[in-house]
Amino acid sequence: MNTMRRWEMSGFGRQSLALQTAALPRPAEDEVLVQVMSVALNHRDNWVIDSGRGLPLRFPFTPGSDLSGRVVEIGSRVSRFAPGDEVISVFAPEWLDGARPGNARELAYRTLGGFYPGVLAEYVVMKADWLVTKPAALSHDAASTLPCAALTAWFALVERGNLQPGESVLIEGSGGVALFGLQIAKMLGARTLVATSAGKMAAVKQLGADAVIDRNAEDMVDAVLQLTADRGVDHVLELAGGAHLGQAAAMCAIGGKIHLIGALEGFTVSSPLEPILFKDLAIYGIGTGHRRALSEMCAAFNAGGLTPVIDSVYPLEELPQALARLESGAFGKVVVRISEAA
């Protein structure tokens, strides 16, 4: 077999996306060839396809960042993996541990499916350092959901937040990061409060939320303070952005932690200063996480039996339908299955 199929963008916009035939790549000495089994979609994929998000894309460009697959060939200098190993991708592949690459002037946002070519293909070649071992307990469909959404929630609550049993976590929404945040918090013994839309409240409750708030019908700040007897919550997964940061500060307990992740309400955030000052709050900017945290999260998921929530699975040929489902407000992750063995 000398050819494969992959999705390519010839420009910006959904109309520029086409399933093409390309030559099968071969790994260099420090690379591995991976048969892609499943790819989970993120909202960022739609944004990259529609506008590029200001990233330096080279056309034709393959989108997508989160794969689960199987190593089929390795380069001569590769020792981390062997053919047959099952792996998942690292979303920010140059961030292995410690501080994120970059400096005060040059912000590092070098990710798969953005700065680097993506993974919506039957086979991909990438550096061996850009992969970690797939959790054995999870299918490829489930494991493909981990590199971005799950790691973002884990990095916030565990790596930065040091979440402890008995602490409380407010989770805004019911998207991929939110649902992983709920599951991780429950796995670690925290009390969980989730603010979501009325149509998703029952499903969130079934996942184990201790309290669910209708974010469209209730005053969220008042509801959270009532549920915590005015103490507030120890952690907020702040997924809205914009002026909603001020609400997050109002809902925090003294010494609370705000994990600033999303920008659904704007990339410029704002808040009154008093609650941040007088509650001694910590605000963490969370832009996914590093490879070491991803490996530790995978081990914890294996041990804790955490199962990702998957909304729907589409074949490779139906990527446009999968992207539309993601836009429509899916409950859980939308996955593109590249191989039927997934």
C-alpha cells in the first residue's frame, strides 16, 4: 500500500475541505508512522477550518489534533515505542514538562492541527516524543478524546489546582472540558456543582454532579452561594471568558482558585477588583498541558475506571457532518473513526 486518504484544506472555509488521496508517509530516524484509528474533534478545529485563527497554515493543510492509533513503523533512533504499540497524540507536542516553551514576547501556541499539520488522515508521521502510551482500558474512540479536553481539565484541577477530597468545584457548561472536569473532580472526591442548560441538566446529574444549576433560568452567583451556605467554591472551571470572570470571582471562596480556560463570551476578560483582592484569589491561565501530565492522567484514568462521554461517532468520509454536530451543541465528544477496528 503506497497511498492513503486524508482531509485537506485548500483555503479557509468549510467549502475548502476535501477528502484526498496522498502518498503514504515514511518516518525519519526520530519519527514513527502511526495508523490513525480515531480522531476526536474540538471547537478549535472548526475555527481553524473557518478562519485559520491567525495561525501560519501551509496549504494544503490537514486539520485535527487528537488521535488514538497504532504504531506501524519506527525510525532508526526511536526507542520510546515499537511497532504495535497503541498511542495518543500530545496536543502541544513541544511542551514535555515544566514551563511552557516561549517567552514574554513570543507566546508559544505550537499545536497539532494548527501550527503543525493535523491528524485527520489514515496514517500520520510524527516525532516519537509527540506521543504517549494509550490507556489500555479505553477503546481508540474513547482514548482519542483525551489529548485536549481531558488534559485541559486535568491540568487545571490536578496539576495547577492540587484538588483535594472534600473541596468544591464549579463547572460551567457541559462541553468536553466541562464533562471531563466533572468526572475528574468526582474521581478525586470533590463536591461538584455544574451550571448548564435545562436540556442537559438530567444528563449531567446522571454523571454524578452533586448539584445542577439552570444557568439560563437562575442567577448563577446566588445559586452557588446558596448551595455553599455563602462560603463559595474552592475551584471554578471558568469556561465562558469575557466579563464572566467577574461572576467566577464572586462565586469563589476565600483563597479560591479560578482556572481560566474558555472564551465563549470573549477573549478579553474583566472582573471587579475587590473580590480578587479581598478573597485572595488565584487565577490560573490554562492552555491544555504538558506531556508528563498527559501520561499521569492516562495512568489515573486506567486505575480509576474513568470513561469519556462520547456524543457521536462518524466515519472518515463524514467529517463535515461531524463538524456540524459539534457546532450544534453535542453532549460529550464528537469522534471521527478512521478505522473500523477502533
